[in-house]
Amino acid sequence: MANDLDEVTGPINEQGRDINVISKQIPVQVGTGSLIFEIALWAVLPLIGGLALLTGALPQTYGLALLVLGALPGLVFLFMKISALAYLRKLQQKIQADASQIDNYLEQRVVVLNNVVGLVAKAIDLDKDVMKSVAAYRSGQNADAERNQASQKIDGIFSRISMACEAYPDLKAQAVIADAMRQNSYLQKEVTAARTLYNDTVGMWNQDVFAWPTKQIVAARQGYTTRIPFTASAETKAAARSVFF
């Protein structure tokens, strides 16, 4: 039997294909089947026990046992839902912590950027827009929708400073500025690692909220939605395809 996917003889796309992150939050929902499932856990065994007592189909002891203990599956599932809710709330806090870690590294980059701007401005006539841009990002507090944009603008500011330093080789050779640029490179790697961790946690959340029955039912009752992972801008993607050397 032939392979379903054959990388040697199968059809290929010579032009390649680009991909994008879909910026859409999907609400978690459950249907009537989930409601019937929950009702059945509570009602089926007691109902069988009651019918058995009425009709005499089973010994009275068995019928009473089914009637009394029949709610046990419902109770077990109730505790499972409580545990699932606690887990999802804990996972939400981890997502917040991962997002905060990205903000921390971005704030550190802004501090380094502020120091570099101050040093460079003393030696050359640095563009005033650069100074204003640095001041705008000193707070370090970013909403989810703004975090990517802030990071990309910080990258742009550092690029402009680097270009200014290229025009002044003596300035670029100063130990303090060289050290600051190395710090920036290190922090950018930390930002990338923090984004990867954030995306992993978001991916875990997006899978868990659709894990039927327990987690999906709980997520639907709480009104949870999927979360959108880190997304690179179109400008960043275009720059990544550029020739650097």
C-alpha cells in the first residue's frame, strides 16, 4: 500500500506558501449532548433503581443501592469540574506571568535604550524623535494587543541608533556604548525566549479548553475563549526576508 504522503513523488508548490497567525478568539461552547451527559450521570442509576423497586425486577436491596448510590457518578464529575476550574484559573495566571515576563525584558531594553540615547546625544546631534520615542516606552506596561507593537518599535529605535553610531566610528568604539549594545542583543534573545514560553502556555490553554467533557464544559460555563499567540507584524516579516549581508 502506498504512503498517503510521499515527499519524493508527491505534489509540491514551487512558489512556497507563507503562513500567518489568525487573530481570532474562538468562544468555547458545548451543545445539548453535554447537558444530557451531565443529567445522565445524576439520573440514570437512580432511575433504574426506582424502576426496579416499583416493578420488582431486582431484589429490594439492589434497588435501594442503585437509588442511594446512583448519584455517585454525578458527584465524582462535580469534583472533576471543580478541579478543572481550578486548573484553568491556575493556567490563566501562568499566561499572565509569562506575558509579564515579556514586559519585564522589554522594559529592560528601554532602560538600556535610554542610557544609549543619553550617551549618544552628548556626542552627536541625535534625532529628537528618537528621544521622544524612548520616553514613550519607559513605563514598561503593555496590554496584550500593544506588546508586539511596542517591541517592534523598540527594535526600530535601536536600529536608528546603530545607524547613527555607524557614522561615528569613534563613538561606536566607546566601551560603554558597546556594552549597552551587547546588553540589547542579550535582552532581545530573552524576549524571544519569553515569547516562546508564552506561546507554549497559550497553546496549552487553547487545547485544554476544548478537552471534553470536563474542561470544555467548565470553560463554556465560564465564558472562556481561545487566546491569540505572539504575532509578528507584516513589516517584521518583510524585513526578515531582506538581504542583510
